[in-house]
Amino acid sequence: MVVNAYITARIRTMVRMRMSFDERLGSHLKRVEQELQAAKAAAVKPAGLTVPQYAALFVLDEQPGISAAELARRCLVTPQTMTTILRNLDSAGLIERTPHPLHKHVIETRPTAAGRKALDQADERAAGVERRLAAEFSEEELTTLRALLARVSETLTTDPILKS
């Protein structure tokens, strides 16, 4: 009877035990994400850009005329945040916004010549960060890392807690 009580108490303790900080994958992912953001911020700063502004210009350069809503989705920010980013880029003369020729309520956004120049300057340095990071891994390791990160993303985006 004493043994069963001990085992039951031990199991209850184990169930209630919190995961340590180092055991939590999220803490490692967050740390690396913050380190990457800091490196990218330092890279794009000489061009007068923030990382979100750089990301917006990068996507706009690939897809000129994209809607602000789609741009927000591609840059992984809220539409409200993208509105602020676009307002700042517009006031700096780095983008131009014009009504869509057919859909007057849709505003198309494109980088200006100054925006492309700032993007080119920022991207040269930001791509350097990415290249130095990738150089630390073999091609096989990069493939594995991308697959593991995709699996993390799939697990998190389909987590049942999101449905509650």
C-alpha cells in the first residue's frame, strides 16, 4: 500500500512538473529568431530601413502592384502593421501607391527608384547574413534543417489548441 501511494504521488508530481527552459523547443526557436532579426536589422540599417520595411520592399520588388492585404500576409504581419509600414515607406518616397485601373478601391503599391536603390543596398548586406548562415551547414544539413522547420511549422499550425 505504501509503495502504491509513493508511485501515485510520484506520477502526480511528474505530470505537474514544468518543462525547463532548455527543454522547450520554443525557447530555442525564439532565441535564434531574435538573433537573426538583430543581424538583419544591423544589415539593413545603413540603407535607412527597418527589417519590416525591407521585407515589404523585397516582396513589392518581386510582385509590384500587390495589394496591401496580400503584402501583409507575405511579410507575416497584420494588415494594421502593414498600413504603418507602407505609410512610413510612402512618406520616405520609397513607394508609390496608385488606384488599380479596373478596381478603384484597390490600391496598387510599387517601389520607387529610391525604394529600389534602398532595397538593393539593404539586400546586399541582408543576403550576406543569409549566405554566412547557410555556409555553416552542408547541403544535406540545410535540406534536413528546412525539412525539420517545415515539420515544426506544420505541427504548430495544425495544433488543436488553435481551434479552441
